[in-house]
Amino acid sequence: MVNSVDAADDILTWAEGMYTTEAAVELLIRGFNGRFADVGYPWIQLNAKGGYWLDLEAIPPPSGCCPVGSGPTCSSQRRSVWAGPTATA
């Protein structure tokens, strides 16, 4: 079983060298007690080698409403999660 710490380590390794992406990953992991860096969210993806990466395009935009439990639940959380650049694995 993978825990959020393992996923966070994988995502940081994946982002290494892409400085704006590294910053976005740090915000995702450190903001809101790492709530949005959990493997249960659709933007935390498993790659073919068994490691995790961050699918920034899967993070919902800051407009609209996210039901409790399905994603960022308030406007400040949505802005924080959506702040990252677009990148691919």
C-alpha cells in the first residue's frame, strides 16, 4: 500500500529540475497539510514504473464549485491547487 508520503517523494523526484513545477508540487504537498497531494485525487497519477507524478491538467480550475470530499472546497484552496504550471509526465 502506498501512503501519501511515498507519493509526495515520487512527485518531488518527478518534478526535479522543472523549477516552476517543483514550486507547484511543494505548494501542493505543504499547503493545507498535504490534503491535495493524496493518492486519492485524480491529479496524482501512477506511471508505468510504479512511481507517482502530478497531472496538472487534471486539477480543476478555480471557477465553479467543488463538492465537499471531491476536491478543493473553498476558493482559497482552489486557487492554491490550481496555481501550478502545465506539465506532462
